[in-house]
Amino acid sequence: MRPLTPLAALAALAVLSTVTACGGASTGADASKGAGGTVTVRIPDPGNAGVLARGKKDGSLDKALAAVGAKVAWTGSAGPFAPAAQAMNADQLDIATGSITSGITSLSQSPGFAFFTATDPDPVGEGILVREGSDITSVSDLVGRKVAVNKGGTGEYLLLKALARAGVPADKVERVYLRPDQTAAVFNAGQVDAWAVWSTYAVAEIGSGKAHFVADGTAIGSDNYSLNAVRSDFATQHPEVVKALYRYLHENSAKEKSDPAAYLNVFTDAGPTAVNGKAKEVQIDFTRRGGTVDPIGAEDIKRFETVARFYADQKVTPNKVDIAAHLLDIEKLS
């Protein structure tokens, strides 16, 4: 499951409010068992792009889950991880995707979920975005400027990490906290000078020819992995379903990386969820240069710990989050 595509995000609603509207919470055991003992796994609707969107359309995901006695229920819409984490904590969602950065902030608040996959940090699709013609040509030029970030998530991490690498004190740059889906209008109106952002939203801006990264993930030295999370009780009760879902995501993320265009505009090539023109070229390039869904390994955990320590040092979290306590070894899950 790759980081959210730009088009899925445009149509996304907050996961928690959408899921809550579907009904109250129930016990994990009762909620996941359907007629004939079939296990139902609740996943945010993937929208118009990505591995899950294609799997939804061609039936391959249904087939993979049916092999372990499970089926998917598309619940709400893919969106920010924080409300998805709340939904998992409330037993209203079983699977969600997010960054390690938003994951750490969510883990600091009585989590009921664990991470079971890792996708390497995006080397080119995330970074500090500025408008074409801006006099900001380096991270150092952000001193005294306003930068839009999502609080406690990828945006705030990217900005703080970029400033630290450039030797710029964090208090020399004004952080403007905005929801990612509300930032484009503010950015394009010139109300902020830059936007710390990832590919979900960057593709449309870069594709329009009106913006570019002044520093991307590689230049920043980002450790911002994309992760898949599972509700803890679900993983305990149905490890075979989690493993089947991992295998599907792993195999198909490799296919997506080799043929990105086949995973875009899955349901429609028109309207607000479609990506076309230059933006499509940008997304294809980002996907080809990105990672695949893999097990969480020892080296990954070291980098997760580095992010957790950085967040504590930067006072984003009150203390260092023990992220290792909330990771699953998919190869040993039973």
C-alpha cells in the first residue's frame, strides 16, 4: 500500500467521521465475524488509484482474502492517519496507512493498533514546496518565512528535519498549522511562503507547473517511512488475514512500481479524482522511484527510533515514543 495518491486524497473525508456515521463500536470478535464464519476486514476506500483500488476493481483482493476465509468492507475514505488511528482505537476500522511521523504522534495517545509493513521513505515525492518565481532557493532562505505544515505529521517532520540539517534554528521559521487538504488554496494565494508536503498533494502542484521542491526527501535526509497499521485485537484474532493482506500488498506494490500508469485512474480518467497531463507524468516518476511494501526489519526499526527521538528532541511529542513496542513481525505472526 503506497502513500496515498493525490487524487484519492482530494476526495477524502476524515476517516473517523465517515466511519462513525456507519454505526457504533462493537467488540472486535463480533465485528469481524460474518455469516458462515467469514472474517470481515474493514479498510478505508482506496479511491481511484493505487494497489487497493486496482484490487477492488479487478477482484484480485477479494480472491486473496477469500483464500483465508475473509472479505473486505470498504469503510469511509482514505485520508489522514490521525483520524484513522482514532477509528482503529474505537474498533471502527481494521487497517490504515500512514507515515511513521503521524504514526509516532498517534502512538503517544493510548494506541490500539500496531504497524506490520514498511515502505522506504520517498526520495523525490516529499519535501519543501515553493511557488515558481519564489526567491527561496535553499532551506536557509526559509528564515523569517511562513511554512505550512500538518501538526505532528509528515509536514512538520519534513520542515524540522530540513531546518536541522541546514543548521537553522526551528524558531527562526514560522510554522503555520493547516490540514493538508486545506493548504493548497492558502499556498497558491501566497499566504504562506512554502509548504512542507508529500506526494499526495505535491503532485498536483508540481504538475501544474506552478511549484517545485526546494529540497526533496533525499536532500532532507528523510526517514519518513510509509506504514500499514492493523487494529491490535484484529491482528491477535486473525493473523492469517493480516499475513494474506501483507502478501497481496507486497506483490502488487512491486507490480505498481514497474508499471505505475496501470494503477492510476483505476475507475475513471475524468473528474476530480483523475490525474492527467503533466501531473500524471510526475506521479508515474515518483512511483517508479519509490519503494515497495515490505516486512519491518531491524534496520527499519533503527530509523523509526531515530524519528521518535527527533520528535521528542523537537518537543513534537512530550517524550520519546517506544515505537518498537507497537511493531509486528509479519513473518512470525501466528
